[in-house]
Amino acid sequence: MAASLLKAGVNVGSSQFLGESIAKNVQSPKVSKAHRVCFSVRAGSYAEELVKTAKSVASPGRGILAIDESNATCGKRLDSIGLENNETNRQAYRQLLLTTPGLGEYISGAILFEETLYQSTTDGKKFVDVLREANIMPGIKVDKGLVPLPGSNNESWCQGLDGLASRSAEYYKQGARFAKWRTVVSIPNGPSELAVKEAAWGLARYAAISQDNGLVPIVEPEILLDGDHSIDRTLEVAEKVWSEVFFYLAANNVLFEGILLKPSMVTPGAEHKERASPQQVAEYTLKMLKRRVPPAVPGIMFLSGGQSEVEATLNLNAMNQSPNPWHVSFSYARALQNTCLKTWKGLPENVEAAQKALLLRARANSVAQLGKYSAENEGDEAKTGMFVKGYTY
Ligand code: 13P
């Protein structure tokens, strides 16, 4: 097929063309070339703004602070420092994070959980305004979590498409400008064709709906670290998953210039006998991305997935040793919050020290985004891995 596309003088990498081609094949196979219906990439009235938003999140030396833990997951974080899981404690923790002085120098976007999007500081300032003043784009987790996928090999699928358009319009009104949808793929459980297809289709529908409502979609098919497989097996699965994701993104006429990706790095499974060096992780991950991700996509914002803070920063640094077609940066939750949370311990007198700990990690990852990080002065806590088997977010 590629040869005939080239012969026709068509830009094979364009999502618009793929959309046309799919539309032609699926909807009207008998229509002659001269009369075929042209589908344009979608995102109508918001197209310009989406491109601007995505570029601003993917700006040099900056990345995303992910603090969109559901109430249940946030509860686990609070429990680890002996705090009760209630709205007051969740608000106090998020206030600590979001009001860190100087954060906007290293952080371009913050992903919030719905509760946080509508919360304010104890002085009455909306969190979204705190972020705007710091030049940080507010984002929102819009998926409704994972449930078992019937007919699969014990795999899951991600809920949240029902009512997504109206929820997204409301989030935009409240100040959100980008969205996140996290679905997962398990290597030890398959992955089955069904689970990969479902993950990719869900992400594509979500992406189209988000763009229609002014939100830049972060596309996140997390390939879980669970398993004892080799790095080559992860590469194979990641290539399969991302090819399906881009196929369906194109089929849904998603504007590639107005999305961001949140991939897992390509590493061996957490229980594999060998660990990979940052150079090896970078080599495999970039190989996979270059094979699958068009350069129209402005930013790749990695998740940390249970790596230690230092490991996640070292791997990001290794990926930025030579120029990439896209901005290659971070969208970490655990790998930005761990030392900060442990320093805070829920005590008001520790807030300043905890904010310094967060800023230290944000700065380290900013330097890694520019390819200039060294782990020389890192403490032991930052080197502790955070992998949890079957982790839910
Ligand atoms: P981690 O960096 O902890 O893997 O978080 C992933 C995520 O999806 C947060 O938005």
C-alpha cells in the first residue's frame, strides 16, 4: 500500500491522509477518486488553541507534575505517612505541591483530579488561578478507571466515554486546558488482540472528544512494568500498541499537532533477571518511538511507572543526549512526589522543606530534559524504587 501512496504523491505521514484513506475504504469503496469525500482533521474551532497549548506544555526544560491520583490512590499516599484519607488532608497535600515557589520554571503543566480542579487554597484562591499565575497549564484526569475486560485474558479496559463531551466542556470552563486518559496493557497477561484494540480505540475516542472541547489529550497506554520478560519483548509489545493507537487516532481524525503522549519507557519487566542501563533504555525507547510516532506530535511526556526518582531522571537524561523529533520530557507522579511526601509527614512545620524537595526533583528533571543531568549528589530516598505489583492509579 505504501508504494501506491508514494506513487500518488501523498504525504504518508499525515493523519489527514490516513483519515481520508480509511474513510474512503470503509465508507464508500466504490466512489471514484475524483469524487471521494475529503475528511479534514477535526478539532474545528479549537485547533489553533490546541496547538498553542500543546506547545506550551512541551516547552524546553519543563515537564508535567502529575498529581491526579484518584481519592483511593491519594489515600494510599496519605496512609504511607500516617494521615487519614479525607478532603482536608488531600487539599493540604495538593496545596503544598501547587504553591511551591518557583515551580513554573520547571513545570509547564499539572494534571489534577476532579476534586482538586474545583478546590482552592486555605486563603481562598482557586488552585487553577495559582497555576495560571505560575505559568503552569491546569490539566484534568478524565478517565473513570479500569475494570475487567470480559472475553480477555484477565485484562482490563478503561471507562469514561459516556458523558465525556459535557464533562470536558465543564472542565474547560473551570480552566483546564489539557486532559489525561490512562489505560493499561499487561505483558504477562498477553496482551491479547482484544485488549490492545480496546485500549487504542478508547484512547482515540477520548482524544477526539477532548479536542472537540478545547482540551489537549494526553494519550497514555501504560505498558505495565509487571512481569519477568526481557526488554526485547517490551519493545515488541510497545510497537504493537503504539501502531494500533496511531491507526485509531487517524481514523478518528485527531489533530496530531494538538496531542501529547505519555508512554512507558521501554525497559525489561520488573521481575526480569537483568536490569537495563539508562543508555539501553534510551536506545530501545527512542527506537520504538521513532518507528511509531510522527514528528507532528509536539511532546512525549513519560510516566515513571514505579522507577525510583533517580532512575526516572537518569533515563530521561539519556534520551536527551541528541536531538529528537519531539520534545522528550516527563509527566511523573511517583518520581516527583516521593521524597516530598516523606519529608512533609503531614506536619505544617515541614511544608517548606517538602516544597524544596519537590523543587529539587522538578529541577533535576528539567536539567534531564535538556540532557545535562548528573546523579552525583542524589540522596538515598531518591534512589529507592517504587514498583508495586498490579499498581492502580
Ligand atoms: P507515575 O509517574 O507514578 O507512573 O504516574 C503515572 C500517571 O499516569 C500519573 O498521571
